[in-house]
Amino acid sequence: MFFPAYNEEENVERIILQAQKVLPKVAEEWEIIPVNDGSRDRTGEIIERIAKEDPRVRPVHHIRNRGYGGAVISGFNASRFELIFFTDGDLQFDLHEIPLLLQRLNEGDLVLGYRKSRQDPFFRKVNAFLWGKLVGYLFGFRVRDVDCAFKIVKRSVLDEVELTSGGAMISTELLAKARQRNFRISEVGVTHYPRIMGSPTGSNLSVILRAFKELSRIYPAMYPKSRMSSLIRIIPKIKLRKSRKAAIMDTWANGNPPSPEPSRREAGETVSALTETAGV
């Protein structure tokens, strides 16, 4: 198994310990590959400490943040076994439910979990619903939860599917290219838990824009003769420079309404108070 981790110092040790308990019950041979995607906190340090104690923990470290898709690709490339399970490093899934996926291996080359009751802010749920409908229509696959990070992929799929997405488009690209090559897809419901620690980044505006940019590249490459390709190619290449408006949208998406900027009157009163305090 592998999992991407970006600034997950509060979660990374707990998920590795959980995996060390669960994996011996479901597999004779196993490995844990934490993909530290350029974290700026103690994530990498914690992973290295655990890896020194258990050789089956095989870390991958990115010097700079490559994005979710880049971390997933690194995890796939580092994996050595025929069955590859991956999840996220935020502890919103229970690894004890891995057997639910294993029971469906005779039905699919990819076994996808779908969140039976998604525990995320409303804006993020709406965003995921609309994205799922869009890519399902474009690529012709029907799954309940495209981006659910609780999946098993057989090695035979990765031998034929080349993944290139650096961002959140990665799951869509995996499913679209697998379907194009007639691999079977099976689904099973899994439990989803609220994020308790750490900060989510999946609904940040920059992440969403990157996904659309990658969509505008991947869809025309897969279906060059499609009429939709001409339309998708015109998606503008927006410069990802975060404005205050973008920052506010990110804050709302992560379930934390931003505090309003002070009015000019309030700002003037604050300055006056500080001036009086300083004796100026």
C-alpha cells in the first residue's frame, strides 16, 4: 500500500501504525510506502524514524511539492507487488475495511471504494458531484465516487496505462484510460470520517484550476477526433496567482468561513489606539 502525505505530521504516524496492524491480516507479503510530497513540517522526519524500525516501511520523499497526482504516480512506481492499494494520509478512511475491496477482486481489475456518507464541507461535496458528472460524461464511465482515495489496482492495469496528471485529475485519468483499454471496474461502499487533524487542500482554487488544465490536455489526447476536444482545448491557461478572492474561496471550501476585512473606520480606530498606547 501507499499513501500521499503533505504536511501530515499529526496523522502520518497513526496511519502507518494502523497499516502495520491491518496488512499482516490480509496479505502474506506487504509494504507501506508513505509518499512525502515536499512537506514543510515534520512529516518526513516522522516517516524516516518509523522506517528505521521497520524495513517494510519504504518512504518516497519529494524535495518539492509535486501535487497529488505526482505523489500517486510515485507511489505506483515504487510499489512492488501485484495488488496495489492506496489511500490518503489524512485518516478519513479505516484500513480495516480493506477486505471489502479484496472481496471484489474477482469482479474487477480496479476495485474502487465509494464514500457511503461523505464527511466533508458542503462546498466540497458540490464540487465533487459536479466534477464527477462532467468527467463521467466526457470519458463515458459511471462510478459513484471518482476521487475516493480507497482503491486497489492490479499491476496489469498499470502495465498498460500511462499516468501523467500531476494534480487532482489523476483518478479521472486512471479510470478513463483503464476503461479505454477495457479493464473491469468494481465498486464497494466504505466508511468516511471527518478530518480531525491537519488541513485539507483538495478544494483549493489552484487545485481545481490545475485539474481543468490537465483535463484540457488529456481529453483531446485520448479522443483527438471528438467534437468535444475542440471545445475543451480552449480552456484558458489561467495564471495561478492567489488573490484575496481566491484565498477566501479556499477558506470557504475547507469549511472555515473567513473573517471579514476591517472597515476603514475600524482600521483608523485601531491605529489611533496604538498611537495613544505608544505615547505618540
